[in-house]
Amino acid sequence: MKARVRFFARFRELLGAEVIAEPAPGTSFLTLIRDVTRGNGEGHDAVFDEGGAFREHVILMRNGKRIEATDAGETMIADGDEIAVFPPVSGG
Amino acid sequence: MKARVRFFARFRELLGAEVIAEPAPGTSFLTLIRDVTRGNGEGHDAVFDEGGAFREHVILMRNGKRIEATDAGETMIADGDEIAVFPPVSGG
Amino acid sequence: MISIQAEDVDIGALIAGAKRPGMGAIVVFDGIVRDDDIREMELEAYRDVAEKELGEIAAEAKAKFGLLSVDIVHRVGRLRVGENILVIVVGAAHRQEAYGGSRFIIERIKAGVPIWKKEIRRGGSTWVEGDHR
Amino acid sequence: MISIQAEDVDIGALIAGAKRPGMGAIVVFDGIVRDDDIREMELEAYRDVAEKELGEIAAEAKAKFGLLSVDIVHRVGRLRVGENILVIVVGAAHRQEAYGGSRFIIERIKAGVPIWKKEIRRGGSTWVEGDHR
């Protein structure tokens, strides 16, 4: 199973533009992003707080649609998913 | 004594673009415009009502500044005045 | 630039020329001849007074909204459907002032500047009285 | 036209192309790089999603305000002070809808479309978080 995880703006600078991950079936959104950011101290700390939860300002998308950070532990990754993780937007 | 009376838009079509008048000293605004429009039935009726007062929508200016129609009987013309008489504006 | 003119205006050039240090937002209003069954529109101005009043409105809007630039070009003469009648370009540090200033200027022009529009139709023509856009 | 692009945009041409039968007013918003002690600005977009969302915002604004045309061009890449960041052109029968639709679109873009700005200064650079214009 493959999933593409993309980071933008400040998170991209810390974590890279994208990671192609190969999560096991049944992997949650939360677990996948934890796995992908593991080993990158500054990047991980930008996305997660001390308790391991998403920081309040972190925005998550799955295939172009927002998902709530509070649902990320119960939302399972499907094959081919494009996951995006980014800070608050500032366009315009 | 000379005064220039200018008409715009619908009033211009009825009364002409301008009249150079030679009012006697002490001539009021109201009297001057009555004199200038006299003899032009349709033009006169566009500016004045049956009682000889300015119609409600008529706008008056003296040297580029509005004057109230209700003051026109007491406002005296001075030499060189430019008087403008026009219907409601519709620019923009 | 405050102008009452027969010629059309290059809006792109007006915008480029409006840019100033500290500016973050420009709002443009472009009033155009709408085809309400009309063939053409004829615009007439009490030119000296209208230009003076446009200048006063621009100055008032600058002071009230902290605008960094104001340009107003009002056309006169015969215009066809789709042609520009009035172009207002305002620039400000932030969008709130730019929108507010633009709106203030157009409402003031509609309310009082001595310019008139005549709609020319197949069957005849009529002077517009008051606000129609 | 809905576009996220590195190239600048010809606003005059966008306006000319926006004109439609029944249109009486066009409002343009032009967001530009403001010199808040910055040298340059770098813009990044989640392009596919941002374009899709701009299209949805345009459709919603058209329906809500009865707009006759909507164009949105958002730049990405490195921009200098004074350059256009975002150009929104909306056309409607009347000015009320044109101003309302324009304002609606800019607020929606600021609130949610995945585009980010980084201000590049002499001493370093910072990502803008939230609304600054």
C-alpha cells in the first residue's frame, strides 16, 4: 500500500516536500504522519506537541479535502491516498 | 452687468447651452432665470412649476457652488457670475 | 490623475502608475455601458465643476481612508455598449481601506457630481435621472 | 480564468476579456507586495487543491452575487516589492454585486486556500501566518 505525504511552507522546509510511504493496511492518518516525521526532531516538533497530538494550527488534508486533527487517529489510510500537512494559509 | 447662465442635459436641449445675460443691479437669481427662460414654454415649464417656483429636482449653482432654490429669490446676481441650472445628476 | 475626457483610458497603465511605497492593495471600479436595450450612451459634464468636485472627493477619500493614491477618469461624449464610463483606481496599505475608499468615491460621484447620461435607443432617447448602476 | 502561475498578469486584458452582455460594473482587486522592510516575497501553493478551491469560490460568488464573470490569478514564486500577488476581476450588472462579490472572494481566499507567503528580509525570512494585508 502506498501513500504520498506532502508538506508545505514551513513544514516543507523542515520535513521535505514529500515522502512516498508504504504504510501497512489499517495505519491511521496520525500514525503515518508520526512515522514519517520520526527522526526529524525539529520537523516533528513543528507538527506535534509534547503529548504527541497535532499542534492546534496544523491543517490536514486527504485527497484535497480537510480532515479534522481530532479524527486523525481513527481515519485509516487507503492505498493511493495523498495526505497534506501544512501550517495556516496566508495567500491573497 | 453681465452674467453667464448655463444649462445642462435635458435643460440644455430645451433652453440652449448658455445665455449671456445683462441683468440690472439687484436682480435676483430667481428673476434672472425666469427672464432667461421666458418665451420658451417647454424650457420654462421644465424648470418652473405652475406657481413660478423652481421644480423640486432642479439644481442651481453659482460659480460652481450649490445654492438652495429656496434662497434664489433673495440671492442677488453679481457681475461676472456663472449660473448653472440642471436636472439631477446621473454620472458614474 | 483626475480627468473628464472623451478618450478611453488604459486601466493597466493607471494601475501600474498608482503603485507607491507602502501599498499592499489596489481596488479598481470600472463602470461600463450596459446594454439595457440601448444602442449608445451620451455623457455630458459641467466640466470645470465636475473636475473640481472629483478632486475634492479624491482628497476627502484619501484623508478618510488613508489612501495612498486615487485616480478618477470619467468619460464624456458618445459611448457604445461595453465601453468604460468611469474608472476609479485607489491604492492603500490594506484591502479594507482600498475597498472602503473605492466605494466611498463611487457613491459620492453618483450622488452629486454634475455629469449626466443619456440612453440612446432605437425609438428615442432618455436622460437618466439618478442612480441606475 | 482561474490560475495559479509564476508569470505576471495583464490586468487590462483581463478586464477587457471579462466584459459580457448585461454587465455594468467591474471591480478589480490587486494585492501587491508591500515593502514592510522586506526585500522579496516567496509564494508557495498546494497547486491542484488551491486551483480547485479558487474555482469553487468563484462559482459560489457567482451564484451568491449574480456575477457575470470571475477571474482569479494568484502568483507563486519570488516576487519583488510592488509586484502583483493576486488579481481578482469580477463583473456584474450593478456595482453593489461587483463590490460584494469581490470582497467575498478575497476574504474566502485569505481564510482558506492553501497558499503561503514568506517574507524575505536582510536578516532572514519568515512565513506569514494568517492575514496581513
